[in-house]
Amino acid sequence: MHAQQPSEPFMRRALALAEQARGRTSPNPMVGAVLVKDGRIVGEGYHRRAGEPHAEIEALRAAGEEARGATLYVTLEPCCHYGRTPPCTNALIAAGVAEVHMAMLDPNPRVAGKGRAALEAAGIRTTVGLCEDEARALNAAFIKWVTTGRPLVIAKFAMSLDGKIAAHTGDARWISGETSRIYAHHLRNEVDAILVGVQTVLADNPRLTTRLPNATDVRHPVRIVLDSRGRAPLDAEVFQPTLPGRTLVATTSAMPASHRAALEAQGVDVLVCPSVHGRVALPALLDELGKCEITSLLVEGGGTVLGSFFDAGLVDEVVAFIAPMVIGGEHAPQPVGGHGVARVADAWRLDDLRVERLGDDILVRGRVRHP
Ligand code: AOF
Ligand code: ZN
């Protein structure tokens, strides 16, 4: 049997609900659900965090008896597996829901169409694809991680109009303005991990924590320092045990055992990765991070690290802040080093472009097109 023509505003409401848990559900997706009867919402909910009830269950609880004969709008295909929680399909069937409109199928191989099939088998009418692009964008990190085992990689940098990330002396405070810097802390608040290279630790000595004015529920992503030989000093800010959250050094067998022991004694985790030309093999690192349920990784630079990620074709998204100033200097550092492409035709191009004014800066954000 075919379902009624679905109504977009209800799916948009479900998307807005899902969005409320941004940065809080990992490694699970953000999901919102709205139950509708006679054109009016009788229950709604969203998935708050991994281990807690799925969006559909929240909506069913809110609707109570009203769920019988109702239509569900949900941003992701209902699950049919026993994970941290029991299958939503069973609950929807038991509650007597008549129709289910899902924005997208669940890319999780344990679900992947089987949730929809279970609903159909129970006589529930279903559709897939209403607001699908928005739903995919919302859960880009979950989709990447659950289908490849690797986190979504977001490259971030702030540069002057002439493409410099510091003066030739190394001074970089501040290129981007305050609004951009707050935006960057919001990004940290949403991702599972952030990564910098050893040169950034040596030059800027960053703490890599999330600092947001007036925020109550701040999240500190795992801090990762890429340091293949163990050059970052033990007294670096990022290694101080007083910092909230966890710090990890990704290194190679070239790191002296004594340095590793000293880091671990300070509470820093050390991950020894395979090396390529003396550097940490990034694909192997991403595989390891994926195994630790890191679904999104913000690469904050510097130029050497971003160059390595781009050269390896591992960047999924770019967030660039452009400040209205000219720094100059042939030797002033640039945002993306490495080899780069040989032909402009092979440059990494961005799709789904978002361009915004942030104070006096310009934000350019987009998804990297993979050939
Ligand atoms: C849904 N609704 O709100 C979410 C879903 O360990 P569990 O039980 O939380 O299951 C996690 C998996 O369930 C996750 O990988 C994804 O496939 C799906 N997430 N499904 O129907 C929800 N969060
Ligand atoms: Zn579920």
C-alpha cells in the first residue's frame, strides 16, 4: 500500500529537533521524530545521546495512546537491531503507528533497509527521501564513520587576504577576529577530536580546549598531537594533566621510549602508528581513531599537517576564515603545505559552499569533492 503524500514542514520540525543534540550523540547519529495525527503533532522527540532512547521512542512516549493510527516523520530509518537499546521498529509496530516517512535509510550495515522492510512487513506504509539532502548533511560524520570506519575530516585554517597564517616571525595573534574565534570554539564543541602538528605545539603552545563564553554544557574533544619523533616538550600546555578531557599523541616507533613513558605518566595517551617516510601514516591513524568511536576530526593545522592530509586525499570538509589584512613575506607560513596538486584542474574543489560574514572576516565552508 502507498503512504499519503508526506508533508515537508513536519520533516523540517524533525530535523530541527535532531539538531538540538548536535555534538552530543556520537558515535550515534542525530535523529528527530514527530508523530502526526489529523494534521497536528501529537508527540515529538530526539535522540539526546548514545545509550539513551532513540528519537522514535521519545516521540512514542510523548504521544501515548495518540500514537495509534498516527504518521511518523523521522530523519533516519528506524532501527531494527538490538544495540545499546532495543529495536524501534518493534515499538512502532506495537504502538500501532500507521505510516512512517523517513528522510533517509540508515547507512549502518546492521539496519540499511531492514528497518523499513520490517515496518512494511507489519503493514506500515513507508516512504524514504523527504528532505534527504538535509538529513545527510546533518549526519555527514556518522555516515562517513559507519560506512568507512574512519572519522569525517574537517580542515580548518584562518588566513590573511594574501594567504598567510602567520608573519615570517611566526607571530599569528590574531589573524581572525573574535567572532571567527568563537565560531571555531563552537566547532570544537561539536567534533569528537581535534588534531594539530608538533610544529603548532612548538610555535603557539595551544591548550586545544573548548572555550565558549556563557556555555554550560561544553564538550572538550579528544586533543591529538601529531608528533612522529616526540619533539613536543613535556611542559607543553596541551600535555598538562589539569586540562579537561583527554590528550593523545600520535607517533611512530621513532619516539624514544623514555619520552613515551614520561607522557603516559602525565596522563597522555600515546598511539604508535605505522610510518611513511618517517611520518605517521595518516590512513592508519584514521582507522585507529575510527575504532575509538571518533566520528569527526577537526584538523587545525599547521600548514605541514594540512598539506599531508590534502596530499593524501583525506580531507572531507574545509572551514576557512579569511581576515581583511595583508601580511606579506615570501617566507610567511601558508595554510596548506605539502606537495599540492600539479595542475589546477586537479585542485580540491568545494561543493555545498557556504560563505558568511563573521565580524570583519569571511567564512568559506564546503565539502571537498572527491573525484
Ligand atoms: C534510530 N533512532 O534515534 C537513532 C538510531 O546502540 P543503539 O541502540 O543506540 O543503536 C545505535 C544505532 O542505531 C546507530 O548506529 C544507528 O544505526 C541507529 N541510530 N536509530 O532509529 C535513533 N539514534
Ligand atoms: Zn532505533
